[in-house]
Amino acid sequence: MGQENKSQIWVREFILLVLSSDWVTQVSLFVLILAMYVVTTVGNVLILALIRLDSRLHTPMYFFLSVLSFVDLCYSNSFAPQMLAHFLSAQKSIPFHSCVLQLYVSLALGGSEFFLLGAMAYDRYVAVCHPLHYIVIMHGGLCLGLAAGCLVAGFMNSLMETIITFRLPLCHNVINHFACEILAVLQLACVDISFNKIMVAISGFLVIMLPCSLVLFSYGRIVAAILRIRSTQGRRKAFGTCASHLTVVCMCFGAAIFTYLRPQSASSMEEEKMVALFYVVVAPMLNPLIYSLRNKEVMAALQKVSEKFRDKL
């Protein structure tokens, strides 16, 4: 008990190990990640504004896209500002309560995003396989319910993982990561963490593989429906409505499976940092670019808003 009490009093803040100890490298990373953070913020805010301003985008697909953009925006802001500050500061510390909050929010938003991608796959399945009943099936109440359910599931899962993680007695305060990431925090415990690793694996399986299964089921039915379309143009149009979402799914699920569902013995902390950096910085930046550059309706909405803005000038 004495050791546990001592450890709990001692760990009042954590020291984060950033991606490099070299000052020139840190400055270079600061410039690069700042640029990506700005693109992420502008891109997701622009998606939200376009969907809000253009009535042609007031459909279930764009409703889910707006929720996804909002989640990406919040997720990026839970990591990037602190990471940027640490690149230029000598003391790369984070208070205990801030670390708890960062872990909770990041896990909650990350889990919510996976569930949202599953809901979006179901939306694409209904659009392709039941186009005549799409509006009836995907009514406003169902869309709101699915979005709320995704967020609740993500935050409840995160609450459970955060509680069992920070109830452990911690003997060290140096986190070998650029953020308070659950696998890195667990390495600070004074006791055996086998139970926690099992819980992380179970949680990862539920949060990642359940939506992934829904995605695979939906796209299996979508591919079967597309193959029954006789015209080449019809097939291209049907696949075009799913291409952006499928690209984001492969990117996000691939990075998460690499981090949380592969054997720990097959990975190193440096590899996990690189994958986490991709998921924290790169993915939220690419999502709005993928959905805008590959989507004629979004580009048309952007052109319409631009013309209105020029006319006012």
C-alpha cells in the first residue's frame, strides 16, 4: 500500500517523449504538422459550412459526412495544439488531469469515428440496393439515432478504458509517446497489466471489428447489386457514390488494426508512434480532401458558394 500511495502522489504530471530529440528535426516537424493542422481545420470547417449552406447537400449521406468532419476536427484538436507546443518547448510535460482528459477524449472520438464509418456504409448500402426506398428508410429520425448511437458507444467505451487504465498504480511518469496513448500509459504501471491488455484487445475488437463487419457486409451487398447493373455508366455511377467512403474506411481501419489488433511482440513503440501520427494528423486532413475532390456535388457546392462570395465583393 505504501508503494501504491507513493506512486499516486508522485505522478502529478507526465513527461512526453516527442518524435525526435534533435532540435532541427523538431522545428521541421513543427512546420510540417502545423501546415497539416491548418489544412485539416480549414478542410473540415469548409465541409461543414458547405453542407450547411447548400440545400442540395441536405441528404443522409452528407449528414453523416458532417458528423464525421466534426469528429475529425475535434479529434485533431485533442492532439495537435499540445504536440505543436511541445516541439518548441524544453519542458514537454502534461498535467495528470490533462493526460486523463486527452486519453478519454481521443479514445471516445476515435471509437465514434469507427461506428460512424459503419453507419455510413449502411447508408451507402441502402442508397445502392434500395434506391427507390432510400428517403423512406434513411429518414431524419434514423439518421439522428444512428449518429447519436455512434457517439454514445464511443464515449461509453472510452470511459470504461480510461477508468481501468488510471486506477493502476503508476511508478513512472515518462510516456514514450507524443501523447497520452493508452498502450504507452499502461507501460508506466507498477503491477501486472495482463488484464488491461486483454480489455484493450476486447475493446479494440468490438470498436473496430464490429463496424468493419458491417462495412464488409454492406459492400458485399453493394458489389453484388452493382454487378447486376447492365450499363457501364450505371455501374460507374453506383460505385462513384461509394468510392470516397471506401477509401476512408481502408485508411482508418487499416491504421487502427495495425496499432491495436496485431500481436504486441510484432510491433515497436517507434512504429506505433508513426501509425498514431498518421491517424492523428494525416487521416483527419485527408478525409475532407477525399470527400471533396472526388465528389462532384461538393465541388459544385463550393463553386456556388465561391460565386456568391465574388458577387458580394
